[in-house]
Amino acid sequence: MKKIKHFLIGLILLSSRGFAQTGGTQNGYIEWNVGLAYLIYGTAFPGTSVLIGTRLDFKNNLLLDVEAGVALPGYGTGKLGIGSYIDKENKSAFFVGIRPWPMHVYLQINMPETKIGQCIISGELGNGSETSLYSMAIFNFGYRWKLKR
């Protein structure tokens, strides 16, 4: 778990220096999410998170999305996703990825970008164990604010 956290933090730091980005485009952001988890007990439980991250743009339309931050419940969280643009001009995209804590796999849609940021929607699947905080699924809605250099 500690290695995954270090990996995510390292990728964020490298990307803030322009690693793997094309055209010098700034892709850093702060993201706030709210969601509902469906637990193994048959109940839903609300959650929220605030993350800092970056989207790395590669020449072949491949995207890498990396973020880490704080969450309730669960204290800390992070996500690592790979995806592609739906429409490169308005920066809408889709991603598949993994959330190391609480452990989930996810699908995410990034809506068209505005001057200040973009809306995101994601659905996640967990295994219902302690490593996924007893969650079978999570549905999230969030907003990303662009970071300026």
C-alpha cells in the first residue's frame, strides 16, 4: 500500500514538471467528489473526497490520469486511470482505472471542459472486503478546477 502511495505521489510530481505532456499544456487540477457507496450490508453510505491530480497527454491520444488526496470515510485515497479523448477539442474523455484505497476498479467520464474546469462522473466496483471498506459499488459526481502555473 505504501509503495502505491509513493508511486502516485511520484507521478504527480513528475507530471508537474511536464513529464510526458505534449505542447506544454497545463493539466493539473483540484477535484472534489461526492458519492454513494453500496455496502455489503445492503445499505448506501455517503462519501466525499478532495484530490490533487494531473492528466498526462501523450501524442497518440492516450491519457494517464493520476490523483491523490483525502477522503471521508477512509482518510486518504488516490486513483490511477488510463483513457482516451472522446473529443480532444473540448477535453471530454473516458478512463478505466484502479483506486488503491479503498480498492476499487472504475470507469470515468470527463464532460466537456469549461474555462475553469470540468464535471466528472464515475462508477466503481469493489469486492466488499475490508480493503474496499466493505463497498460493492460507488457512484460519484465531481468537479475539477484547473490549476494555473
